[in-house]
Amino acid sequence: MVGICSYGGYVPRYRLNRGVIYKAMGWMNPANIANAGGEKAVANSDEDSITLAVAAGIDCLKGIEHSKVGGVYFASTSMPYKERLNAGIITSALGLNDQIRAADFSGGIKAGTTALLSALEGVQAKSVSNLLVCSSDCRLGRPASPQELIFGDAAAAFLVGDEGVIAEFKGAYSTTYDFVDHYRGAFAKFDRQWEDRWIRDLGFDQLVPEVVKGLLDKYGLNISDFSKVVYPCHYPAARKKLNKVLGIEPKAVQDNLQTVMGESGTPQALVMLISALEEASPGDKILVVSFGSGCDARFSVTSK
């Protein structure tokens, strides 16, 4: 049995009230009032995506012999280094062996689930065991942009193996599109995005149902089989529409944590998965969907 053996998360303790941001910057973009509710998690001045990932990794590896960890995968779109193995820094910071595999995953905000799937399939193929997958982001939105209010900082970590599994991996389905909703060039500091209608109508409204239908058809499942359905989407109206289109019962909808944390990028679906696992009962089926340059969908059955 292959799956998640342990999990951990880290959300910076500092919170910034979105109303305060709007009060200071709303005159530049009055429409941002729609995003001014709740608060966002903000990394401290001495934190970045690596330190966040290390904190989540420490939480994940509590009570686990570090010598048993066979590799580290790190997913982020805000890695501090372009030419230096960021996952290697995490390996050293966690006190893991040098004789292990390490790799960085980036390029799109579904990189977190892609790294997790790569780890699961690697363990499934028996080529490696006990892989630690960390995902984190510290993204900056341009001042007065919607992203300045929407984004939040966070990290998630999972230990993937074939012993002591608490959530068994049962299958996955993926799509890849060069769908340009968000982008950031090599020398850009701030995230940029196209119009919201483009992202909603041609992004979430089409790509999420496609990948969910693909997974359900592949494994002969119904959406009602899942106790929790996890997918990131910070647009409230779009989430309601997707829930209706997909036929998700209200009790199965996993909260996206937007009002208390924000949209965290690559770890978003994984942080939401941690929340689902915290509340899961043995035998629950959990569907996880990520979004960004296509979608990843995977499902697991809890055994804890």
C-alpha cells in the first residue's frame, strides 16, 4: 500500500488585515473592495519559501527517524535560487542524509501536486521509498493589484512511503495547457495576471470539470463517492458555480482558507488537503485537484 504516511504544515504567524491594505491602497483600485474581507498570512522578514518549507518538513517528520527519508522534492514558484538546488538546502536544514535524491519542481502553481504525484508513483514503482515532498510560496502582488490582497504565504509537507500509510494513493489524472492566467518573467518581482473573466470562464470553469470528469471516468467513480473534494479557487461565485456543475454536496466542499490565510500558490491544494485529513475518518475518499497550466487530480482513501 502506497500513500501519505505523515503530513505537516506551516503558516506564518503574522496576519495582515485586508481592510488595512484597502484603506491604504484602495484609492488606486476601488474595485479591490471585493477582496478586502478577512486577513492574509505574511512571512516574516527573515522567512522565504525555503524556510517555510523547512518548518513544514520539521512538522511532518516529528517522531520519524530521519535516516529513513530517501529523498526530498521541493515545489515552489518563488524559490530563492535559480541556480542552486533549493531542495538540497532543505535536505541539509532538516539534517537528512547526503546520499539521497533531491529535486526542485517549479514553473506553475500545480507544481505542488505534480511533485506529490511524482513521489507517489516513484514509491509505487519501488525505485525509491520515504520521499519527503515540501511545497511553499511567498509571492508578491503588485501594489494596489487584486493579488496584493488575495495572496498569502504558506507551506505543506508530506512523507510518502509504503509503511504506516494514513491515506492510500488510489489513482490520478492530469492535464497540461499553456493557459496563461498568471505569469512572472525571469527578472520580474511581482506576479501578473490577465483579466478575471479570462481566468474564471476559460480557466476554472473549463479545466477543473475536465480533469475531474477524466478521473471519474478513468476509475469508474461518481463525485458522490468522495467525502471531501479539495480544489483551490479564490473566486466565491466561481466556486459556487463549480460545486453545482460538478455536483459536489455542500458537506463535501473543503474550505479554501481564503479569509484566514489567502491563496498560497503551489501549496494551496496541499494545505487544503491537510485540513481535509485532519477531519477525515477511516475509509473516507478524498479528491484533490490543483490548478495552474492545466490540472492534476488525485484521489486517496484514508486509513487512519
